[in-house]
Amino acid sequence: MVESYIKRLKEMEDIALSYPGVVKTYTIQAGRELRVIVGAEKLSDMESESLSHDIAKKIQDEMTYPGQVKITVIRETRSVAYANRIFIQIPPSGFYNQSPFPLSWKGLFLRNT
């Protein structure tokens, strides 16, 4: 029983993987849904839409399954960019020759008792 279930899921994924441009497939919802990941550079939006219909037709013709199977084709393009703001503060000339404390504070620390 379990072997036939796993075989049916694998068969669904293999049908989808047989099409060009398909990168990965996932059978979810106990075999009621098939998600197909396609390469964005390999297929257009129109081709992705027709691919879902083609896979559905092939599963309908070649397999036996209870109920219906939803085929979702995912075509995704990602673009990542980073904005970096590097803040470098250049001290004024003579900055390193100055004391870090004002004169009034300097007197507090240097006082002899």
C-alpha cells in the first residue's frame, strides 16, 4: 500500500521532470498538488502557463489517481543588491596632539594632595 503511494508520487514528479526547463519538483498535500520549479531564464511566462496545462494533461492520460491534482508552475526571478554606507570621519588637523579632557578636567586628575 505504502509502496504504491510512494511510487505514484515519484511517477508524478518524473512526468514533470521530463519537460525541458524544469529544475525541481515537489509533490505535496498527499499527492493532490505538484509544484514545479522552472528556470526563469529558460521559460517565459507564457511557456510556464502552457507547461502546467501540458503536465496536467499528461498526468491525466498516463496515471490513475483519486480526485484531482493541482499543478503549480513556479517561475521566479530574484535580484539582490546591497547598499552600504561607509562612514569615515577625518579628524581636524592637530586633533591627535590635543588632550582628550578639557583643562578643567585635567586639573582634577593631575592634582597633588
